[in-house]
Amino acid sequence: MDNSESNLNVANYVLESGQAVQSYELIRPAGVIESMYKIHHDLGIFSNTIVCATYERADNMPLTPDIMYKALPLVISEHPVLTTIVVTQPSTKKTGRKMTWQARLRKICFKDCVRFVDIAAEKEQSIRLLQEEHDTWFNTEDKTKPLWRVVVNGSKILFIFHHSVCDGRSGMIFHRSLLAALNKVTRAQHESGKEEDIPNDFDVPNHELKPESMALLRLLGMKFSLFIGLLSYLSSLLIKVFLRKNYTFFNDVKFEEGLPSTDNPVPLAQRPVTKVERMCLSSYQLAASLKACKEHKTSMTTLILTLIHATLASDVYPTAKMDLSYLAVDLRRFLPAEFSNTMGNYVSSHQTNYWLGKYRRAGAISPANDTQIALIWQLSQKAKADLDSAMFTHRTPLPVANALGLTAIGEDDESIAAGIYNVLDVAVTKTFCVSSLVESESQSSGPWQLKGTEFSVAAQKARVGPMLYFAIGSMKDGECVINVSYEEGVLQSRVVRKILEGVERRLIILLGAENAN
């Protein structure tokens, strides 16, 4: 479709919908990732993602509606994707089918998407707030409100967003942009010395959206490999057919085997309820871990991944033979530099399958056992090398190829839903996923400073998403927070706590050995 045809279709759609003229305007067909997450959300599979940051000033000035309502227009203007919603329209190619479009809101009312609460900062209350926000689903039928919201709790700001808007890395881009906006507003108020009216809403400017990720990757000459796609599909099929059920992690988990569909969404009462467990590393432990990882030529993310494998294989599932897990991969590293600070969906994943014999031996780690300690580092190095190979030794990096494979499914919602769930029908979904948001810069030039960060991903419905999602958030000179989310009633909280305790115990042993050396 050329530009003139696209513009004509947009105009027709706007004229067909009275509400569109009033509250939004259609922009373009959504990318397959945006469409996929709209489908996931609307079928009751997955709600949202949360990225939190702590904001502080030397004079302890609070975050008020005054300064927030003045700062947010600057952030929205810098990142137009925050003005977008997803809208269902008739397919332009297949009669009777539907497709997802991105649309731009004409106005954003801050009282619709900004909330101020006063909840204690203790661990239990903080986790409860995350769980409550994960279990508050967006209403995608309301075309007057954005698909994100902000909760201000003292010095902490939670940015909660529908995944059709952006990915986890975008959450930190949002907070960096908000930090700059807060400092700009503060300086302007100080220089003018005047009390200005507090804006209650914002008339959205007509800024152009950046290309969605799949279109951009194709423009850069990256292509989906049918051979790699078939190989991945056959590999998943063979594992599911020939690997005995008790040979994988989470073999004791029971859930309904049926998959949702556009005709059979998850009933409202059966939508996943997210539970969160947390592990924190002090700034000293984080610094020591990063130093040790550098010396052993690995990364913090792959070290945590290795420790999870070792803990699951040793402490929880002693009969498991093979690991099935995923690492989230930020695709911005493969894009032009201007996209390093762009909000949107530029994310994919890297699958790992390892036989667990060595991990089980490494899991027997003790302070006096140098062999197991050395084996942990070797396995972490291998995980890092495998990830690097997937990203940097192929003409089209494998995580990019995985993402581009989604475009082969189709463009309309029915084809995307059927394609995704057909793949899931042969996939082993008793897996876990690890994602890491690491901020290397902790200082700004203004009075407001970021002092800590964390993030959390809502549980996905069992049979569709991973059993556990490990969200690792850290900032230079700050602590590291690992939030682990899972569906209530599918896994027991004591099991998840046991896993985190095992990971932490093994990490402390590793750091103790590094200090001794």
C-alpha cells in the first residue's frame, strides 16, 4: 500500500467513526508486536508492565500535582508513542477480518492517568502496590484515556503501561525524560518567581511517530529466515513429544491445557492474578557482583540465569533433565543510535535449552568447594557466549529473526492470534524468563535525582506465558531489586521464595570466594 492509499484509508476510517472525530485520530496499522499484545490483553492473558524509580531532592521537596502536571506534557511531546491507543478496524485485505490500528488521542486529562497515594515504603506494602496495579487492567474500549498511568507514592513513581505502547526499556527512557522535565520545570519556576496555573489536561501535538520495530528492521535489510523459523518450530515439537513431563522444570504445575482464542477469551473471573516475590542486593553486593562478572568475562544477567538453573535443578526439581528458559533482548543495539532513547516496542527474546547435569552439580556449591564455584562461573560464561553468538555471529541476529518471524503470521487479528497460539500449541510453556534493566548513570544536572529503580512484569496466563518472570532492576551506586512474578494458584509462594533464597545463598557464596581470593 502506498502513502496515498494509506492516507485515504485513514480518512475513511475517521469518517466512519463519530467517536474517532471527537477523541482520537487513526495514524497507521499497528505492527505485529503491538497487535499481539493488544490480543494478549483483550483475551485476558496479560495485563501490563511496571517500571518504578525513586526521585529525590536535597531539600526533600515532594512530588506534587503542580510539578507533575507541568512536567508530563514535556515527556509526552518528546515521546509521541505515549499519545497512542490501539483501535480495532475492519481489515483492508480480508473481508470479515479485523486488524489493529494505532490511533492518537487528541487530549490527555492528567486526572485520568495520574494518581497520588500514600503507602508505606516497607517491602510488603511495596509489593502489594505492584500486585494491585498489575491486577488493574486497562480498558481498551475506552478511547478517551491513554494506555499508561502514573502512580506517585511519596518519592517513588510507578509508570504502568500496556505492552502495546512500549517495552520495559522504554520505562527507563520515560523516567529519564521525566527527570529532565522535572528539573526544567523547577528551574523555570525558580527563575520566574511566579505561580502559574496548573494544567489539568494536555492538547496532544501532532508529532510523527517513529517507525514500529518490524518495519524498521526490514528497512535496515534484516530478514526473517524461514529455515531458522522451521528449525525452531521442529525443535520445540520434538522436545514436547519426546521429553518426558517430569524431565522439565515446573513438572508439578497443573493448569488447563486449552488455549484462548478470539472466540473463546479467558473469562473475567479466570484472568491471571499476579503475585510478586522480591530479592534485594545491597549496593555493595551489586558492585561486588558486577566486578566479579567482569573478571570472569560474563554478565550479571547470565550469572543470575545460571544461579536460577542451578537452584531449580538442585533444590526444587531433582529429576529435571533439560532447561527451557528465555532472556529478553533489547533490539535497540541493532538500530541506528537515535533509537537508543526512543520509546516503543523494540524487544525480542533468546531461548536457552541446556541439559541440567552440570547445573545440578554446580548447585551443590559450598564455601569450601572450589570445584562447584568454578563450575558456576564456567556455566555463566557459556550462557554469555551463547547469547553473544546469537546476537553477533549471524547476518540477521537470532533475536531479530525471532521477532521478524512474527510478521510471517499475517496482518489481521485473527491470523495473528491463530498463528501465535498454533506455535504455543507445540511449545513447552513450563519455562521461566529473565529480563534486566540496568541503568549505568545515576546523576543529573538538576536538583531532582534518580536514586533507585526496579520493574515488574505481570503474570501471564499459564499455558501461554512463562511460569516465572524474573525482572532485574538496578542503578549505578544503588541496590539491585529482583521482582519475580507468577500467577496466583499456579505456583505456591513458598516454592518461589525457596528459589530466590537459593539464588541469593549461592550468590553470597560466590562473592565470599571472590573476596577470599
